[in-house]
Amino acid sequence: MKMNTRLLTTLKVLAFAAVASAAMAQNTTKKIALYDDLGSGGAGIPSVQMILTKAGINLTTLSAEQIRNGELSKYDVVIFTGGSGSKQAESLQTAGVDEVRKFVQNGGGYIGICAGAYLACDRFSWSTKMLNARTVSQKWKRGKGNVEIELTDEGKKILGDVDGKMLVKYANGPIITSADNKDMPEFIPLAYFRTEMAENDTPVGVMENSPAIVASTFGKGKLITFSPHPEQTDGLHDLITHAVNWVATPSSDVAGVQ
């Protein structure tokens, strides 16, 4: 008799906990900035605060004004959670967007979740353009619910060695492909979507087997973006901890897995 997907997910995330302890012990002295201003809302900010505090990682919230004033230079990683990427950019203003770019280019780490992933993408007039990625469609309201993702071999090296599909919360996150910007490195898929959500007349067939989590570099810095919400999914919180540890660790490798 086959076990259902939710039970399989439970078994796999138990395995995740076993490999997460070493990562939690790393980078606890690193300083992490969490954007907390217009464009970010819901459960993302408190969820990330809970996860990183539990892992013993230093965390401070920053406003858009503080970022514009150069406060990011005091930190090692910046995190942008869900909400609206365009509103985050509007709140940051051009000066704040430039500060985020400068921070990562000079060696800082960037984590973008849902809206924060949109903020990192190329091809938007308002975005930071740090990730060589574009959305496959302007129709972004794909819906909200649980979907399946699966880590790649590279993803297992960075986020935890867990096989098979896992259920994760999804809420209109970006469906991306390469932006073909020859001046930027290609991103490395860390996980793929294995099921699809396509509500509100959004294109069918573009989400399944497309990148759900990716890693890349920008200048001297590193970034990971999440289309779905592991920080709001029971059992997958360690994805965030592993991601923070990876972007906070200097490396000359594009994905740190060569």
C-alpha cells in the first residue's frame, strides 16, 4: 500500500532535522538584516524571526529608510520576505534598491522569498536585477495552496540531503526562466516544482518542473531565492536556516557545490 504524499513529506522532513543541526551551528555570529516595511507582510516576517532566533542566529529588522541610509553595511545577510516585490521596491526607492545591489555586490548575502524573489529578478523596471532570471508570464496570480517541490543534487548539498517530493506552501511566487543576460552568471536550480497551480487564467504547463528555489552570485555576494514559502510550512523551516548559512559564507564558487 502506497503512503500518501503528506506522510512521505513528514518522513522526509524528519530526515531534514537530522542534517540541519550542523548548519545551525554555523554562522551564529553573523548579523542578519530582515526587511520590515511596506511591501512585506503576513506571516513571513514573524516566521523568519522565529526560525533564525531558534537557530541562534542574530537578526535585526530594518526599515526602507535605514537601508537607504546605508545601514546594510553593518550586516552580513539581508532577507526580503513575501508581500509585493514592486511595493518593496517603491518603499526602498531608487536609493534603497541601489543600496541592496551595492551590499550584495560587495559580498553580502541575499535571501528573497516570494516577493523578495521577484525583487531580485531581472527585467522589471523597479527590481534590483541581481538574478539572471525573468518571469515566464506577466500573469502572476497563480493562486495559493500546497504544491510539491523536489531538491536537485545541488540543492541537497546546500539545503539538506533529502530525497523525493515535499509539500510546501505556495502563494503567487514567481515562475522563472533565464533572462539570458550575458553579463550575469546563470542561476543554479536548487529545487523544482513537481506540481502546478494555474488559477485566474494564468498559463498552464509552465510551473511544473520549473525552478522553485535557485542560487546565484552577484559580484562578490551570493543569493538564494524561494518562489514558495518553506518558512510558513511545518517541517521545512530548516531550508531557510541552510540558505542563510550558505549566503553568509564567502565562496568563489557560483553555487558552492563544485
